[in-house]
Amino acid sequence: MNIIFVSKRYGRPRSIEFSARSLVLFALLLLVLLATGFFIGMNSYAFIETDRSQEELAGGSTHLAIQAWGKELAEYRKSLQAIESATNGQIDAMTVRIGEIQARMMRIEALGQRLTAVAKLTKGEFDFEAAPAVGGPMDTQGEQTYAVTDLQSMMDVLEAQLDNRFQQLQLMDKIFAEQSAEQQLFISGRPIKKGWMSSAYGYRADPFNGKRTWHSGVDFAGKDNSDIVAVAGGVVTWSQKRHGYGNLIEISHGGKIATRYAHCKNLLVKVGDIVEKGQVIAKMGSTGRSTGPHVHFEVLVNGRSVNPRKYIYRASR
């Protein structure tokens, strides 16, 4: 087989002669080269596709991981919000309870101050306004911070103690009130601050006609316009003129017991007034059937006059 080449430079043809064996070897070599190129190309394509798939898989996994982290962070955020809400709720509840405890403490202090005054205690003996004196060495090693649950338990105990103390103070106040009421309603002493007894209870010579007449009370003489006081606490049931008595005050002390104060110059209380033991209720005068400044004092039991002497001279409570 002859192959002819034409040279552009020289313009002359050249021929190369190949034998049949050479052509067969050349064809085999060409086939081997083509097969090798095809195999390399296919492997390169498969490698590229594999890398692309791995990149896609890697990208998808990263995206899924980011999504999972986002969900987890959202759950953490919800948990923190729930904890914050619960903490705020506990703080609000504790604030309300602290306010209630403070209100109870104020009531206890007010009641305690009242009892201190009633019992006539000095501030040196007991003072509800002052904080109790406490103290002791400081132990830094044993210091602990209270948890919310511990504080709530302590507040429960404190509230129970406050309620118990308040009930005890109320009971004491009731006892003192009853004792005070008994003292107020207990008739004793004279109806004047200054003066003297000028006429006793019972039969006597009438100062106007000299006849023997019944005197239903006791007369106390004194200076004109001097004080007349209630011998016990009670309610005023009469405060005006009455025949023979002049200006008269009558006080009911309960238990169907009453007292009368007659011949007053001026009346300082009116019907319905509540008076206390020792309170000035009138001024001494000489109104009505009277010979001079004095107070006619009567004690009535079930509407009938009794001898005031035992009430005048008995010891006060």
C-alpha cells in the first residue's frame, strides 16, 4: 500500500509504502488508543458525577442540620420565656403576699398601741413601734441564699404566726374593753370635784317650811359654777328643766341603774350623748327649789331612789 504526500514548500509529491503487516499493526494500535481514550473519558465523567452527588448530599445535610438547630433554639427560647413568666408570676404573688403581711402588721401595731395605752404601759416597758432588738456573731461559712420555695414556706409560717398573734391581741382587747366597760359603768365617788356634803339621804326638816319631809338624794354644796361630774359612764336620757329639780341631767348606766344631777346652772351634755366616768356634765348652780349653789345627787335602781352613800364611798375599780 502506497501513501502519497504533497509538500507545499517544494511542490513535489512523496510516497510511502506500507506492507500489509504494518497496516494491521497500525489499525490495532489505533483501536487501542481509541478504547483507552473512551475508558478514560467515561471514568472522568463518573468521577465528576460522583463529586456532584456528594456535594449535593453534603449541602442537603447542612441545610437539614441548620433547620434542626433552629428548631432546638426555638424550643430553648420558649423554655426561657416560660421560666421568665413563671418567675415573674412568683415574684408578683410574693409581692402581693408581702403587701398583705404588711397590712396585717399595721393592724397588729395599731391594736398593740391601743392595748399599750389601755394597760398604761410606758414605751420603755413595751413599744409596738420599735423593731425588736436582735443580734449575734456573723457566720459567713454558713451563709445560704434562700430559694423561692423556701421564701414561700417562710411566708406561710409568718402569716400563720401573725394571724395567731392578732387573734390573741383581739382577745386581750376584748378583755380590756370589758374591764374598761365595767369600770366605766361602776358607780363610785362624788359628783363634784370640790365641795362638801350639805344634806344626807332620808328624812329631814324641809329648808323652806321646816316640816319633816323625805329627801331622795344627797346634796353637795360648793362654789357657784363649779364642775359637776358623772360618777359613771352611760347615756344621757334627760337634760333640761324638771319641776322641783331645776336644770336636771339623768344618766342611764345600764342594768336598770341611773343617776340624777339637779339644780345645775348650765347643762353641758344633751340627750343621747355618751359620757365617761369623771366627765364634766354641768356647772353647779341653784335652779329650781334650792336655797343656794349645790347639786342634788340621786341613784335610782329600777326607777326607785336608793341611798347613794354606798356608791359614794365605795372604792373605784
